[in-house]
Amino acid sequence: MMRLLLIFLALLIMASISKAQPPVGSTTCPVPKDKCEEACIQRCSAKGHKKRCLFYCNHCCNWCQCVPPGIAGQPKDCCSCYRDWKNQQGEPKCP
């Protein structure tokens, strides 16, 4: 019984880790990792919750190495990784 529980927990952890990985795709709006902060300040400039926006934008930029031009909420088509990365509720992770 205990062994079955351990196997179940291991599978559950593996499943959650695989869902946590963002999609990887093409980009026409690349941003080098050392420029993420700059790009995210611009992207989050009109957001009410700037701190949260900057946190997620920088996280997404560091992984996807791109930030769409414009402000948060505007189209993200130039970077499929940034656009398609979802949180556990299925909503966009990147602003």
C-alpha cells in the first residue's frame, strides 16, 4: 500500500513538472537576457500591478528570450513561447 502511494506521488510530481515547462517556439522579437529588465519595464509601464507584471515578464523573458513590443495586454504574436505559456488555470502566464 505504501509503495503504491509513493509511486502515485512520484507520478503526480512528474506530471506537475512537465506542465510547468513553458512552450518553446520561434520569435521575431528577441531580447537578450541582459536586456529583459529594460524590455519588461516598457511592457509593464501601463499596468496597475507593476511589481507583479515585472516579475512575470522577467521570468518569461529569461526563459523565452523575447518580449513582445507594446504594453501588457497588447498582442504577443511575435513570440509564441511568451504568448502560449499558461498558468495552472490555463490563463496566460506572461503579461
